[in-house]
Amino acid sequence: MTSALPFDDIRRLVAEMPAADQRAERSVRELFGSIRKPEGSLGRIEDIAAWLAAWSGRAPPVVARPLVAIFAGNHGVARHGISPRPMGATAEAVELCAAGGAAINQVCIAHDLGLQVFDLALDLPTGDITREAALDERGCAATMAFGMEAVAGGTDLLCLGDLGVGNSTVAAALLTALFGGSGADWVGSGSGADAAMMVRKAVAVDDALAFHGAHLGDPLEALRRVGGREFAAMAGAILAARVQKIPVLIDGLAALASAAVLHKLNPAALDHCMLAGRPPQPEIAGTAERLGLNPLLDLGVDHGEGVGAGLAAGVVKAAALVSSGMAAALPKA
């Protein structure tokens, strides 16, 4: 039996999320309307700037301290042969980021983004979700709280990324728990999975759902039973960003599954979020559509580690500069 007590603060925060600053949003839209230019000539740049203003409370908006936060975790379910990569590949990817040699490092340099990689006990994989819970309640709530600390340094745009061997299977299990269906409906190819491996992924998801059964009706209980540390941390980061008026860029299936937990608790929970890019996989695109997230870019990027979010951040920063620069050029009343 579960007490739900460790999740009480999370539920309260989700229920009491602050709303958008409509005055700031209106100010930015009025700004673009007052400038001599063809109507709609800036396309979605106007919408992005207005979104930034609405969720930061600043008009015109400013992006001065953007952060790419990558959460890395390992999963006990990986023992079932659901990934072509060994579990040690997660730590290797973290080390590559630390050495500056990952793709996300170069994207961050190109767009002047901060980067933090959070190693979530890689030497201690979560429980095998086909036969036990990934985390206990207290551990899941604590990991969400840890994710909340990612925005404690004063960032004004949060870009989410993840690393974790087997986490596409975990994301599929979490999405199946939240939205229904079977493992075959949600699993994707992941990082080079062949047909036989995709079958194993679907079986693992179905086994997890069968084992945890009726306990998955509550989104937070689903998160701790069939999720993982990076999922809990990303959900916490998204939640903390909302409370602190920080817009969020989401990238990849794991981040979407984490976001879906909050969306299930409160359909307005992701209004401060934007999807970085159009997902190439149908299951990810379908998830984004369910969550009401409209992709910003369409580059076919499926690399993970926050690369899509980092690329999208460049566009978001440009939108902020367009609105502030044009505002400065207007004649004073």
C-alpha cells in the first residue's frame, strides 16, 4: 500500500501553477502590430516572442541565461536486451559531454547556451520495471526535487535533454500507463534497434504494465513504478520552471513522457513549454500532438542529449532579440 505522502508537495504545486502573464503577451503582440512591416511577415517569430513574454512576465522578453539541462539515468529493464548499447554507454556519453566532444557541446557554443549534465546514480540502475518498481515513492519525489534545482541558478530559458540506455522502452511503458494501448503502440526503434529487439521492447512494456496493473492509475505512481530517475528529474524541472516563470523547450521521447505525467495531473501544466523539433518517429509525434505541443523546428534531428532543444534555443533567442530590438527602435511617445 502506498501513502502518497512524499508526493503531496508535488500535487500542490501542479494544482496551483501560475498562469501566463497576459499583459506581457499582449504588449509584445501590440508591439509587432505597431511596427511598419507586412502583416505576418515574421511568421512564428512573433508567436515565440509573445510566448516568451507570457511565461517570463517580461515585455519585450529577454533570454540572457539559457540553460541546456541533460539528465542521465540507467535502467534495470535494460537487462532484457532492449538496446543495442551496453548500459555503460550512458556513462560514456556523460563523459563525452564533460570533455566537450558531444554534439550538444557544439550547439551550446554556437548559440551561447549554458550546459549542465546531471549524473543520476548511473552506477545504481533503477529497478527492473517488469518485476519491481523503478523507484520507491520517497526516492521518486526526491529525484523530482533534485530536478527542480536545475533552474535554481537563475536561468531564463530551460532546454531539456536526456541520456539513458533503454530509456525509450521506459518512456513507452510510462506512456502506455498514462494513455493506454500496448507496448507495440508506443515503442520505437530507439538507437538502432532491429526488428527482434523492437519485439523485446514491446514485450518488456507489456510485462511491466501487467506486473504493476491497477497501481498505474495515478500519474505520479506510474512515474515511480515504470519511469526512471531522469524522467522524475525532468518532470521536476518542468514543474519548477513553471513556478519560477521560465519557458521550457522539450526535446525527445523521454522528455515528452516526463511532461505527460504533469499533463495528466493538470492539462494546463505544459502551457509554458514548446516542443523543440518535429519528431521523426510516429509514436513521438503522436505523443506531442496529445500534449498540445507544436514543434518549432523540422530538421529530422533524433540525436538525443538535448541537441534539438539547443538548436531551437537559437531561434527562441533570436525571437527575443527581434522583439526587444524593434521595440527600442520605435519612436518614444
